[in-house]
Amino acid sequence: MHSALDRLKILTNKMSSYEMARKENIKILKNLYTELKIDKKVEEFSELFAFKAINLSGASLLHENLGEIKKGKYLQVLAIAYDKEAMIKSKNISLAYFGRAESVDEKLKNNVVEFVLRYRFEKSFMTLEHYHQMLEPYNKINE
């Protein structure tokens, strides 16, 4: 059984590891953002995170067949915008179009898949922070 100090050290190491991974992720994500020319559609990098989500068409994002091309589809990065005031609440916006998935260069396809995964990684941290802040008043109530 680990002592309280050992558990604290393990937790601290995990947290610093996640924070380092997050910083590295942002750096690479910014590079992919310009390399894939997504900056032509979304001028400011930070504006990417205003989207509800970013999806991929033409290649799989499933763990068991990650990056596998979907024949007959077009490789494209799609953003999902949400407007609660609009009649139709969400809409897909193409951020980058690369043509038929089967004819896209392997390195480009891998960069597109990586971009979407890295975006989702950062978005998950932002969601975690959001809910952590929302729970703060309840933490004070339960003290």
C-alpha cells in the first residue's frame, strides 16, 4: 500500500505529464493548423475552439482502424458550429477539403487525422476545465 506522500507524488507526476503533453499538443496543433491551411478559413487559432466539435470525412477516427480511408468519400475537415438562436441549431462548415480520400497523399492524410485528434485532445482539456469551474460553488457547499 502506498503512503499518502507516495500517492501525492504519483498524482503530481501524472498532472505535470498531462500538462507537458498538452503544451506539446498545442504546439503541434498550431503547426498543423497552418500546414493544412485551416488558417485560411479560421483566421485566429483560438477561434477553432469556438466550434462545438471538429470532425473528419473520408478517413476513420476509430481506434481499431484509425486513418483508414473510406472509399468513395472525400477527405475533409468539418467544423460543427452551434447557434442556439438559429432555427437550425447546428451546421457543418468545411474547414479544409482535400479531394477524394483514395487519391490523397498518405502523409497529408495522416496530418489531417492527427489534426482532428489533437484538436479533440485540447478540446477535452477545455471541457474538463469548464466543468471543474462549474463545480467550484458545490465544493464550497460540501465543505
